[in-house]
Amino acid sequence: MTEPTPADGELVLRIEGPVATLWLNRPDKRNAVTHDMWRGIVRTCEAVAADDSVTVLVVRGVGRHFCAGADIGGLNEPGYRDTNAEAERLLATLPKPTVALVTGACVGGGMQIATACDLRIADATTRIGVTPARLGIVYPASGVTRLVALGGPSVAKHLLYTAELVDAERALRSGLVDELHPEGEAESRVAELANLMAGQRSLLTQMASKEMVDEVVSTGAVSVDTERRWARTVAASDDPAEGVAAFGEGRPPAFSWRPG
């Protein structure tokens, strides 16, 4: 996929079939996120959630870096914290699989974006950090929560206390990224995953699984109401019959369920 140019804007959404790609497009600033870009992430998440033709969202940066953090010049703008929190919330709760392609710097606000995605696929150039201790500010509570959920309390405290950058190998060992690939190879793996999830896997299963996993993380268990609601959805869907038929016939399934 061809990278956006500066003329395309600081945030670019491209859709190819069922896969949408959100590009952070400030390569000269290592894709640091401005207040306007956080607003754009809010709008993008709302649009992708409402578009039944899109079933997977990939988030990535233009150039060598994923995102070097929030543009500190806008941190004190009115409404900044609310916009930042809403962007992270909508990305985390997007009712479709999300994948962050992480390369180069993934720092501060960049980690907010990456950890709000369901999966993080990195390459060997990746450097991860959470740096509010350099500025004397406090990282958003939602971001702290996700750090602890991924890496555990010690990993989160190390990142938050020291503001040190950790390399890709350590990020993988710590659970901060899900896969690590040689430089230049993560992009093809993300494309493979996105096409697999969008083309051969059930969105019904994915949406139910996302809600259930997130509920376990937040409350410790899947509620009976959630389980029953999804059971009713499965019973009314053609996806189970299609999955069984495709398996028996040795062909890829053509799942059709979409949220109604």
C-alpha cells in the first residue's frame, strides 16, 4: 500500500475492501499526535464502526515511526484531555478487530493508541516508552490500566517511573507487543492477519469475543446477560451453518453476518 503524502493531511483513512487503514501522517514529527488528530481519530472510529463493509482496522504511521507521542504544544488546549480520552475509548471499544503496526518510536500517546488496539505487531526497529515523568504530568488513567493489563504492574511502573525506552525484544518479553518480526517484515504480517480476519473469519465470533474478553479484563468474568445475548445472535445467524459447510467441503467460509 502506498503511503500518504503530506498533501493528504495529518490523519488519513484508506479503505481497501473490508480492511481500513488509519495512517498517522506527520513523518517529519515522527507522527506526534496533535489535538486535531485526536479529534480525527474520534471521527474515524465512529465512521469505521458504522461502516458495515469494513471489518478490520489497521493503525500505522507514515515513515519509520509509529508515533512519538502527543504533540506537547497542544497539551494545554481547552478540551484536550477529554478529546484524548474519547479517542482512546472509541478505538479500544471499536466493535471490530484492530491491529497496530508498530515500528520505530511508539511513545507516550503513541502507546495509548497502540495499547487501545487489539493486537500489536512490531518489527525490530521498535522502541517503546511512556514518558510523562519527563514532563511532570500524569499519564491518563485508561492508559495506565492498559499498560498494567498487558505487561503487569512491574512493567508499567518501570515505564512510568523511568520514562526509559525499551527495545523490541524486551517489549515482546513484557507482553507489550504480540509479535516481533525482522525490520521490514511486520507490514506483510499485518496484511496477512488483516486479510485472514476480514476474509475467512466470522465477524460475529470476533465481535462477541472482543466484548467477552474485555468484560473479563474489567470485571473478572463474562456476564450471564452478555453470554445469553450472543447465544441468541448465533442462533439467528447463518454463520454457523456456513462454517460447518465450508469445513466439510474443504473451502474457505463466506461468512455474511453483520451487526444489525
